[in-house]
Amino acid sequence: MQNQGMNIQIKLYAYLNKYDTRLTEEKIAIEKAIRELHFSSEHVNNKKIILKLLSFLSYTDDVVEKDIIRNALEVVLLFTSDDI
């Protein structure tokens, strides 16, 4: 299961790196979410990354930062398979 978390991260980073500087801020937001999950010894998966980004969204009042976090959420959602 831990291997799946690493696989998700690799795919996300590959996608973000493909766009060079256009998604730099979003990459930073996603990396921050992943880092916080690792520091709290939580398993990293898309659901946890999404929840962490949503918590970031709820704690900021900065309109630009909210926009960056929303874009980061969209990127993570691109890599989230449907559980149906």
C-alpha cells in the first residue's frame, strides 16, 4: 500500500514537471500537503492529499492563495480514480 502512495507522488510530480513554471505554486502546495502527511506519519494517498489541501483552503483568507490551492486540488483530482 505504501508503494501505491509513492506511485501517486511520482505520477503527480511527472505531470507537474511537464508544465515547467506554469504550475510551480500548485506543486509547492501539493508538496506541502504530502510533507505534512509524512510528518504526521499518515499514509499518503490522493484522498489524504485532497483532505489536506481542503484544510489549507479553509485556513487561508488570501484570495490568490485560495486560487492556487483550488488549482492544486484540480491537479490531484486528475489523478484520482473513481471509487465506483
